[in-house]
Amino acid sequence: MRAGALAPALLSFVVVAGRADRAHGQGTLVATVADASSQMFLSGADVRVVQLARSAKTDIFGEAVLTRLAAGQYRIEARLLGYKPEAIDLPFRATDTVRVTFLLTRIPAILDTTRITAANIPSHLSEFETRRTLGTGRFLSDSELTAAANTDLGRLIAQRIPGLSAMNGPSGHGTFLFSTRGGTVNARRPNSSLCPVQVYVDGQRSGAPQEATDLTDYKPQSLTGIEFYNESSTPAEYRSGNVCGVLLLWTK
């Protein structure tokens, strides 16, 4: 039997009388399964008699045989992975051989939709992540700052970064950040043995060089990141001769 000889219909059947198992008075099913488009035989397809829960696989010629079927009406199904299953209800008499051809339609492969979303990341945050990867400074991320919402920023930084101290201003107001590793002169600080940290907000210097900045106006949750560098590790664009360190604040 050639593939090209298959009927163009989706499926068809023919009854051949008198060629079944006469000794037992039972019928036979011969099912052929092929591709509806190419009409090439399909091996490995599952042909099933639903009511009897019996099945057989098609061979290399697309044929499956089920014998000893008692007289009755049966639903015959043909299935193969990647194809739309087909079924037909067929009558069987005791001595019939029933031949049926299934032409299965291939199911087109549909890929899941891939959605790509990307946030518009400001350049300073990209630089923040790059420097954090290098590990040359000390960093506080957005999640850490959000978790510490409404706390005193200067004292939070002093707790998280070794070598820093947060102190009130001369009148007891404000929070200023100092380094305990070095000293300088002409800096606004309550203790001349402490060295004020130079603060930059979104890349802009806050206050004069070597002058401490009041941090009480900044809340942790208003920032996306914090960086601190000592004199030797400070990025070139933020060096201003301050030996006490540089603090970079990035706002949301």
C-alpha cells in the first residue's frame, strides 16, 4: 500500500465480510494511520478501542491490528504526539474485518510568548552596581535602606561602616558624619580629633571641601544607594583632597 493511495478524506472505513475469526465468531480491526498533509504512514500511533480499553501501536507501515472483537458498536481513536487525535464510531458484526484509515493533522508548534521588561536605570545606579562589583568601597543598597526607614541616616551609616562616627552639631542639632582615622583643620566639627567626611548628593558636592554635612534632611527610604570610600579608594571624579573619606548619596 502506497502513501499516495490513501483517500483524501480525514478518515474512512470499509467492512470486509467473512474474513474474521470464524471459529470464535469475533471481528477484527485493521487501522491505518497517516499524515493528513503528506499522506505518509505514521508509525508508533496509538489505536484504541475505547469501550474495551484495548489498544495497539502502528508499525512502520502505519498499520495496527486488533482481533477478537465481539459484535457491537465501538469508538475507535487514533492518537500520536504532535498530532490532533481523531475518532470514529464503527459497528462490528461477529465475522467482520473492519478497515479504517485515520489521516491525522499535525498540531502547529506554538512557542510561549516571551515578555521582556526592563527598567530605565539611571546611569549613576549603573555606576553604583559596577563599583559595588569591584568591591573597593562600602555600600548600602536600596533594600537595606528601605528596611531602615525613618531611622537617623548618619547613625545608620556609622553603625554599618567601620571607622565612621555620627555626632550632633555644636548646638546639639543635626547629625554629622566623621572619620575616626585621621584629622584635619578648618572643618565644622565638635571635636578637632575627628575628620569630617565629604558628602556628595547625586554627584554634587554638599558643602565646602573638608566640611561636614548635616544628614538629618535625608531619610534612608528616600535613597536608592549609598557608597563610602576612604582616601585611597575614592573614584577619581570625587577626589577633592579630603583625607577623611567620601560619602555618595543617591536619591530616588
